[in-house]
Amino acid sequence: METTEFSTAGDAPARETTAQAAGASASPAGDAGGAAGQGRAERLARVAIMRMAEAGDAVMSRLIARYGPVGAMEQARRGVLDPDFARDEKDRAEASRRHLDLGRHAAAWAARYTDPAGDLAQGMRGGARLVVPGDVEWPTQLDDLGDARPFGLWVDGQANLRFSCLRSVSVVGARAATAYGATVAAEFAMSLGGRGWTVISGGAYGIDGAAHRGALASGTPTVVVLACGTDVCYPSAHEDLFHAVRRQGAVISEWSPGAHPTRLRFLIRNRVIAALSRGTVVVQAAVRSGALNTATHAWGLNRHLMAVPGPITADVSTGCHVLIRQGKAVCVTSPEEIIELVGSIGDDLAPEQRGPVRPRDGLNEETRRVLEAIPARGATGPAAIAVAAGVDIGTALACLGALAAAGFVENVDRGWRLRRAARG
């Protein structure tokens, strides 16, 4: 497994390098000569596997690891697996006390086989390119998913996926977001984008959509991770949003062209949202929420996990409060606090929050005690003030003179009293 590839600062690729990466990913042939044929065969095998096996299928992932994409595809196409592999998978299942009907599993793969050249052509006609492990554009942080790593990704958009995700933050939350949640998501995303951070989310209603719109407003790339084919617009009301994302960022998916979303696929794709970025921010989430599923993946991958607090009376913020209370998520209230966590140590510190500076903050200890000894109403003599402040009469008079010069107190017939502006 390659190491997670997150940049520490300022990773701006040259335009030529980006174009080469996009071109290499878009072309199934890959290199020239004999290597080109092998490269195309492997890419077509992965296209077929993406149709046959559901995303995140760990058995298929291990089959690829042992026999390569072409060998794995051929076995899956026949629906007959190598006996040694089948025996190892059976032993693995028994050790983890889970049921595995490998014969039915393989038969399901075989039943879903279609000509991969057709999928590849359909994807490219729709404007998408295939990015697979080993490509220049492949984000190597996805390798942290292990056996749940995507077999490949369809990428539709102008941005280079790898470079866009080097400095990225996932922003997720409830579909039924409140105005407060949508505003926070949009403002955070716009501020993160303005500081050069890519925002990743799932393109759904509510928090996801607000985050993408905020990122677009900043002029930086944003990445939509779909639970359907890149040529399927879900939700349909986000057609204009996805069109704008393609121009400025990228819409990506593990599913073949034409694939429609299911409830399970939404949960499966959440691991990609978590793995692509340095950290995940949950803006709003109920106790049972897809956003909390993404948070669980981020926690398991040792990514930074953050949550935005909300009113304790709002059900849609309960999930965020649970994450904070359990110690899994860090409470964040500004984009600067997010960047402090996911950014470079020592270089991206958030400014310390301070209250307003008041005139009396500059007084020394004795003068402050004399000021506090003057009653809020009426006037009193210097001797009484000295006793109340715990100082001698000379010190009290000196402090009263300084306070009068600064406009805090005034001397009247009955003694010393606070000026109206100094009360409170």
C-alpha cells in the first residue's frame, strides 16, 4: 500500500503536468507500444469489474490483489474462482464468524458482466474519464481504505482529482438542514476555498449543496462524490449545480455509467468522501444520519473529525453534540479552526478568540481596586474608599486623581462618584 499523499503546503501543479495527468487518465491505452496493450487490457478489466462487483466489495479487491485486474475479471466472468483463493476466503470468513456463500457471490458477478468497451465508450461520450490505481491522477490517500479501496473512479470535470484533493476538507451534514446550518456550511466552504482548500461533499440537498455553492463562490475546485453514475443527476434539482461543479471542479463516482443510486450506495460512497480529504466537518446531523456514517469512516481512517455545535433544542444538531461529547470530534466554530487542525503544524494556527478590550483593562491592580470601591450610586469620601479598597489614604487619593484624569470618576460636594460612562 502506498503512503497517504497529502501535501503540507502550496501544492500548485504546473499546467502541463495537470494536462498530462488528465490525458493519461482519459486514454485507456496508456503508454505506447506493447505496454499500451497491457494497459488497455487492465483498464477494460477494471471497467468490467466496476459493473460486476458492488463498490467496496472486499472479496473482489483481494481477488484483484492476487491475480491482477485481468485475472480477477476472467474468474468473475466465468463465475468460477481459483480453489486456493476460495479456500482462503472461506477460512477468513470462518475466522471472523461471518457467513460467506462464495459460489453465490461469484455467480452474481458473472450475471452482471457486460462488454466493458461499451461502458468505457459511454462514459467518455458523457465527458467522464476513467482514473484507476497507478494513474497519475489517482489520489493515493484512497489506498488507506485497504480492501475497500475503489476499483476505479469515473471523473467528470475540469479539475485534476489528485491535485485538487491534496489540500481538501470534507463538509457533510443533514439534508433537512436549517437556515443556520446552510449558512454555516456555505460560509465555511467559501472561506476554506478562499484559502486554497478544496471542499468535498456528496452533492445532496441541505448541507452538501450549500457547501458546494460556497466553494464555487470562492473560485476554487469542489468535488462531488456521487452514489450513481456520473451521467445520472441525483438529486435532479441539482443539475445546474453539478454543471457548475464540472466547470470548476469534478463530479466523481465508483459506479458505471447509467447506474442509479440506492440507499446502500449512499452509505458505501461515504467512505470515499472521508478518505479523500484531510478531515471531515459535520455541520448538522441527527442521531441517525448519513453524515454520521461519513464521520465513522473518517474516525476509522484516523482523519481529523470536526463538528459544528448548534442549539441543544435542535434535533438536527444532536449528532454533532454526540460526536463532541464522545471525544471523537473537535468542536469548530470558524474556518480558521478547521485549517488549524488539517493544515501544517505551526503555520496554520487559528487566532486566539478574545473578548472586547475595555478602558479599565489597562488599570493597575491598586487603581482597579480603588475604582471598584466607589459605589455604583451616590458619592463617598476618600477615607471610606481607602478602607473599602484596602489601601492607605495617600494611595487612594493618588489613584482617585488618576481615575479622574482618565474620565472614570469625578469629585463632587459629597465626595467621589463614578462618571455615567464608567458605570456598568
